[in-house]
Amino acid sequence: MQANIIPLSFEYPVSATQAGRLLKLQRDILEKVALGINYQQILDDLCKAAESMVEGAVASVMVFDASGEFLTVLAAPSIPSKAIAALNGLIPGEQAGSCGTAVYSGKAQFVINTKTDRRWCNLQKIVTDFGVGACWSHPVKIEQDKAIGSFALSSFEERTPSVFYKQLLETGAHIVGIIIKRQQEEQALWDLAHYDALTGLANRTLFNERFASTLKNALTNEQHLALLMLDLDGFKDINDTQGHDIGDLVLQQVADNVQRVLGVVEVFARLGGDEFVVLLCYSGDKAVVAQLAEKIVSLFQQKINVAGCAFALSTSIGVSLFPEDGQSTQVLLRNADTAMYAAKKSGRNCARFYSADLTRTVRERMELIADMRLALLKQEFVLHYQPQYCQLSNALVGIEALVRWQHPEKGLIPPNIFIPVAEDSGFIKELGLWVFTEACRQCLQWWASGIPHFSLAINLSVKQLNAANIQQFQSVLEGLDFPIQWLELEVTESLVMQQGSLDELKKLEALGIRIAMDDFGTGHSSLAQLKHLPISKLKIDRSFVQDLSTDVSDRVIAKSIIAMGHSLGLKIVAEGVETKVQQDYLVQHGCDIIQGYLLSQPLSPAQFVELFFGD
Ligand code: C2E
Ligand code: CA
Ligand code: CA
């Protein structure tokens, strides 16, 4: 980069003594650059040094502003602020004073009399207001052809520059070029370290810096701060199934969309992955923060269009407030995280404010996870098996394995207490593998003891539907030599409808494993979608079975699920059948298999054996 700087040409024939003075000026200023003195100070020093060499003149540096259209005064330590204000906003052109013309033409402009020179004809107000008599300006360049600013000397009288002065301007402009170039490079390095390359948002480093300084200000000025922690729901699926390139585009889109809703805030940063954070000062009216959070959540009602595809995403937001939820960056971050987690727990796609209760919930949850891991080691999990009966033959045609936790103090804990936590802590992978292995082992033992074959249904959670788990199932089946045709996996409708699970389901099907769609009717899948899925059974959700005797619409739903399933060649199971009325209605409309308390509760292994060998 440094090589790009145009060398100083010494265009004007100055004497050796004069050249020596100019080189000393250059050396003195560049020494300050090397010492790391701030650039504004150095530019001011340069102006003053030049002024000391040209009696009665004032020096100024102008550069383009951020828009790249106007010039603004960067340094002019001896020019009154009113004059600076008048100069700011100068647009380069053919008659834009000395500086605007120098920048426009890329050539030095030596205006000897501002009152008569055409180049100043548009700036006569400045001439009269501030008494400018002459102005000599040299363009500042860091690359060969484009001027980025100017270095100028102005006097109150009409004045012709000597050769030395001309060379001084060239030297000064050259030094300004070096300083600006250096500043730009440092800025670029700083940006690299503080901004997220993907979204252009602040990164974690910059966020931490801003958070610390904002908090410090808020403490002294008694301001209110809100910290919003955003985590996208379902982003990982997009990344896994569509690839990282698409994932990246989605993140960029999300960042843009959220930025638009936010307007001006203290900082909006991407902390990494699909995690974003917003810090803002607010009036103390919590409702304002709640509205903003809701606005962000509802942004996601619109699908994200990327590369010709529309992706449905949502976000969960946790909010912590200063001063009430914490006084340090760490505590505020942790509490926002806790709230965000609570938002995920309560069904995602929503925002939650932190409360002290949440911390207790989180602690209990963490204890539960630790306890579960131990419980697996201590063999406290047990399986119960609920029979499924064929409505035609009344024969037991299948069983569903249902896990329970035989807790030494709390007794038998039902799965709905611990399965959801096992699912989102990842523990389900280990637990699920145990369930799978144990259920297969148990059935093999029963069949070996003379009990006739029936199919074994095992529940699968969304976290288990991946290549690694399927591989593990396969080796269990091979290790036990389990007859695969008797195995059935129950997956929920919402799981099946998720992007990416289709491939895994097809892998299972290819292994010869049948898939039953659990809790059917709750997940809004269409007939068209069902047709393409590798499933062989539909289980009508208990909620529709429950009110069959009283609710007409549930009767219609159950009836049409049966008819529709049959038209697709699927077997229909009704679960949660508790009364004879329910059973009769289902059987009357052709339901194939019945499962529920009416026929049998889930049974312990001992109770199950009793069915066959008891008296
Ligand atoms: P599910 O797959 O829908 O299982 C059926 C649930 O309905 C079982 O509850 C069963 O005991 C209950 N049930 C059966 N018949 C009746 C009835 O006539 N009336 C009523 N009110 N309930 C009935 P359970 O065993 O408490 O299991 C609850 C859920 O826990 C299961 O729902 C399943 O989603 C999950 N689960 C159980 N075991 C496992 C497992 O090994 N792995 C996974 N991933 N999830 C499991
Ligand atoms: Ca099930
Ligand atoms: Ca079910």
C-alpha cells in the first residue's frame, strides 16, 4: 500500500537551503506520525509550521466528506470558525475558488487576486466577509489521478507566490496525503477488527467496547438502557440444508431488515452465528422497549427471499434492562440470555423480559439436565409399552415404547416433564439411543420367549433425525440382529414438515424401517405434501379423539383423516381412545388400529408379560 504514495517531485527550482527547510518540515511532521500523535494535532501543526514560513498567510486542509461530493475543512487552526463554516460544503468545479478548482482539476491553483480572478467569481461573499485577498491551493493526492483534498495558504492582500512558496504548498500537500493515507489504512484495520465482515454490523469486540462505555455514561447520567438479545429460530436448519452460502445471504437480509426497524440505537451487533444484540438508551418507559421487540419479532412474519427461495424464520428475543436487571455488562448480558432462552422455551417467535424468576427456572433446568445424565448412568430410566390393537381381529398388532424416569425420591416421572428439556439440551441423543436399544432388546427377548411378533413403535424427536443418529440405530439393529420389518419410528407431523428431514426419512425408509406420523392433524400438512413422504401410518392426534362424542368438527376431522389416509394407502391409528363411544365411531369409519386407556394403559415389562402368560 505504501508504495502507492506518489513521491514528492520538487517541481519548483528552489535553492538548496530552501529545500533543506522543506525537508526538515517534512521530517518533523512525519516523526510525529511515527510517534503516533493524533492526526488532527499533526495536521494543525503542519498548518502552523507552513504559516510560520509564509508571513501573513493562514493554512488550511480540505478533504471530501463521507458522501464524496463536498469538501470540508479538516484542519485550519488559524482560520476563524465562521469562515470555516462558510467554506464547508464547497463543491469542486472550474470556478470553485482555489481549493475547489485545485481538487477538480488536479492541478495547483495560485490565485493572486480573489476579487478579479474568475475562479473566485462564485465565492465573492467569502472574499468580502473574511477579507481574503489571495489564495494558493495545491491538490492532495494519494493515487495518481484523483485529488482527495487540498492544502492551501490564504492571505488578506493580493499576493504572488514565490517559487519557494509554491514548493512549500507542494510539500505540504504531499505530507497531508501521507497522513490521510495512513489514517485510512489504520481505519481499515480497525474496521476489520471491529465489524462483522458478513453483515457490516459491529462485531463482538466493538459491541463490548460500546456496551462498556455506554453503561459507564448511563451510570453517571442516570440513563435507562435496554439490551435485546436476538436468536433466530430455525436458522441452523437453513444452514444445514441449503448450505452456508445461502445461510450467509439470509443473515445479511435479516441484519438489513432489523436495522431498518431499529433506526438509531447505541449499537446493533452480530455476536456470531445467528445471534444478534441491540443496545439502546430509552426513556424508562418499558412499553417502548416492548413495542420495539415486538416490531422485530413481527418483521419475521414476512418470509426472507434469498436466491429465488423464500425462507420462513422467526426470532426469539430476551430483554434485560439497566438499572433494574443488572449493573454490569456481564450480568445484563447473562440476564438477557436467560430471557431469550425463556422466549425459546415458551414457543419461540416472541420476546421476553428478564425476571428474577427466570434465573430460578434456568437453575432448575440445569439441575434437571445434570440429574438426567446421572439417571442414565444409574439406569433409572424405564420403558413402558402401550399395546395397539387391530380393530378387525382384536389382535395385539403393535406396542409403543414410552419412556419414564423411575426417580429414587420423586417416583415415576412422566416423559413430558423431561423429554422437552432433553430435546433442547441435546441429551435426547443419548437418551434416545438408550430407548432404541432397550426397546429392541426387550422385544427380542419377548419373541424368544414365545410371544408372537408385533411391531415395535419408538418415538423419535427432531434432534435425533440426523445422519449420525441413524448410523447408530443401524449398528444397534445389526448388533442385535433385529428383524427390521417389525420396527416402526414415530415422528411428529411438525418434524416431518421441517426442511431437510425428508432426506433423513428416506434414508430410514431405505433401511426398511417404517415411519408413522404421530400427532397427526396438529401440524397443518396438506394432502399434496403427504403424498411425497415416506410414511406408512398416520396416528390421529389424541386431541381429535378426545371430543369425538361431543364435538362435531372433531368427528369430521377424524373421519376425513381416515378417508384421506386410506386414499394414500396409509394405515390409520387412533391414539388416546378412552371410551367405547370413541372406539365405535372410529371403527365405524374404518380406523385400522386403536390405542388408548380403553384397551390398555402403557404397561411395565412385567405387566406386559402378564398379558400373555398370566392366568
Ligand atoms: P405420544 O407419542 O403422543 O405418546 C402417547 C401418549 O399418550 C403417552 O403419554 C401415553 O401414555 C398417552 N396415552 C395413551 N393412551 C391414552 C389415553 O387413552 N388417554 C390419555 N389421556 N393418554 C393416553 P406419555 O407416555 O406420558 O408420553 C408423552 C409423550 O412423551 C409422548 O407422546 C412422546 O411424545 C413423548 N415420549 C415418550 N417416550 C418417548 C421416547 O422414548 N422418546 C421420545 N423422543 N419421546 C417420547
Ligand atoms: Ca408416539
Ligand atoms: Ca401421539
